[in-house]
Amino acid sequence: MIKHPLMHLIDLQKAGQAVGIYSACTANPLVIRACLQKAKETHSILLVEATANQVDQYGGYTGMKPADFIEFVQTLAKEENFDSERILFGGDHLGPLTFAHHEEEKALQEAEELIRQYVLAGFTKIHIDTSMKVAGDPVDVRLSDEIIATRGARLAKIAEAAYQERIKKFPNSIHPVYVVGSEVPIPGGSQEAVDTGIQVTKVADFKNTVATFEKAFPKESWPYVIAVVVQPGVEEKDAGCTDYDRLKAVDLMASIKDYANLVFEGHSTDYQTQYHLREMVEDGVGILKVGPGLTYAAREALFALAYAEKEVYKAQTSKQSHFMEVLEEEMLKNPKYFVKHYHGTEDEISYKRKFSFSDRSRYYLPQEPVQKAIAVLLENFKDGVPYGVLSQFLPREYTAVRAGQLKNEPMELIKAHVGYTIDEYLYASHQEQLG
């Protein structure tokens, strides 16, 4: 059986090498194209993850089921001339997350089908997350590790059965690996109006989590558990992030050395500096999850092009894409994706719809009016962005264009802009060693 690349990551970590991998948690095609291009340039593998609310058996908010998502990414890989065999697919927060309004049995049955479809489709990194309460759970009491682990073990059994079903059709399929853990930052980032601070997971709580999950899990599944989600003291939020402080996490990070086959998985690592990201990998965080940090960069590049467009086509407003205005209009039509995340006065919330680091605008980019506006924007600069406005609004890309390192084409400019964020993760992870 082919060894999963993430198990090779464990081997390197335990040998004292600071090697990790970043996980692109996104369904944004601009971001995925940038990730593919960067992986091709660096001869590294790429880990792309779909989240339970993005992609599920009903289509999620993207309209894609698990098999659809893999086909979607593989199509982009073909267009970017990247070998799809070098893509790892992960499922994030797989469990009763979007079914929590049901009673326990119904919620877990839905979660079972979710896991089953992910594994059957070819996802090989499975984050089993049963940390959320479902209808019927006591409101004012934290779920015990025993309940969380028992529910997680039930889903692991389904994953194992689905893998056995898959290899009948695809004999060379690698066995999925699992990520567990109950201290999981909320998907999408903090919703609090006031920053209440982040508490690093206590060593005793982490060790109890591992012991409880190991006891509950099927014996055949546990060897494939490679990572545990804990809170190392980082969080992506509206104002940016809570920076990693290795001194505050020193005891927690030292405790991972007690486990020969486990690393930490870091959620909400968006907007950490490359130096903090590298420290996290050095300290035992083998998997760095990033989502809004990548889509924020894509949105930033689109805005830069839109600002340039307003200058170039100032006398031809009918030819402008009005991308920023269309995006704002779509957000105001249906505020459900940002209303719980953005707090403040009307002016403050208006600012956040555009520039918040939570980047809730990413939920609106796939909508048809927004996509049409993006198409017009790209068409308007199909012959290149004039150097004056390129230097003004995308100065790093301007320098690369002038040096002959980058084509002056809007799609290439966007990918390059997202690529600067990816570079920070590659600096931290050294993941080319996994290829």
C-alpha cells in the first residue's frame, strides 16, 4: 500500500525536521489556481480542503457534492498544467456541524453519509469534528470528551467501510488519515464583538483528549490518526489575528513529543507572519490551515484592478465592471453571511464588508452578478494593465512585470498576488520535502 504523504510528514517531524504543510481551505477558483501554480513552481504537493458547510451530500453553499469538488479542482489543475496526482484532498469539520439542529441520531446519520461520500470520492485527509452540540444536548454543559470521541469513533467506522468500498473500484487508493480533537476554533472565525482573548489548550486536556479518542476509536483506524486539533493561541478574526506566542504555548508544544505518530493541526493560522508560521511548524504544528487569508488576497487583487479600472475608464463608466459596487449590492441583498461577524456603527460595518480580515465577502464571489462583473474587469485589462496604475495599485506585481518575471495579464496578476501569501506558508513549511 502506498504510504500517505502526511504520514511521511510525521516521520520527518519526529526525526527533528521542521517540515509541515499548509492546507488551502477554499473553493475559490482564483485561489486554487494560485495554489496550483505555486505548487508547480516549487515542485511540491498541494493540500486542498473542502469544509462541511461548503461541500456536502446536498451540495453545501457551493452547490458541490464531494465528488463534484474533486472534479472541480482537477479541472483547474488540468488548465494550470499541474499533475492532479500531486493533490491531496481533505475534508474539514466533517461531522454534525450543519446538521446540529437535528436530534443526536438524525444528526449523526447525516454526518455518516457526509463522511461516506467524502471518502468514496477520494478525500484522504479527514478531519472528524464532533465537538459541536446537537439538539437534545444540554445547553449549559460542555460536551464531555467521551461523548465527542464516541461520536467521532462512529464516523471513523463509516470512513473505514467507505474506503473498503472505494478500493474495490480504485485499488491504488491510499488509505485516508484522520485528524481529531475537540478544541476547534469556530469555522469562519470569531463572531465576538469584543476580543475576549485566546486560551492555549492545557496539556492535561490535550492528553485526555488523545487517550479518550484512542480508547473509543476502532483499533484498525487509530494508526491512521495523524493529528490533533488544539488551541495553540492563534485565531483569525475581524481585525486580523491573534499572533502566535511560542512562550505561552511552550508546555503544550513540548507535550506532542510524547506521541510518536501525532502532530498538531493548527486552525485559523490566517494572517500570522511567516516567522510565526515557521515557529509553529518548528514547535510541532505539522498542518497549517488557511482560508480567509487566501481569499482576502484574491479580493485585494480584484479591488486593485477595480481601482485601476476606474482611472483608466473614467470617461467610459458604462464600460466599467463596477465590481466593488456589485459585490456590495449582493452582500446587502442577503446579509446572512456577514451579519453575525461584523459589529459596530453603520459606517464601521460598511467598511468591514470591504476590508475586514474575516473576509465574509468570499461567500458572495460565486454569485452570478459578481462573476459577471469579474469577467468584465478581466476583459477590460486583457491587453495588460497600464504601468502607471499597475505601479500604483499592484506595486509588487509591477516590479515583477518589469523584470520579465510575470505576464501583465489580469489572471496572472491575481494569482501572483495570492502567491505572496502562499509564499509565507511555504517559507514556514518546507513542504517541498514531502514531494
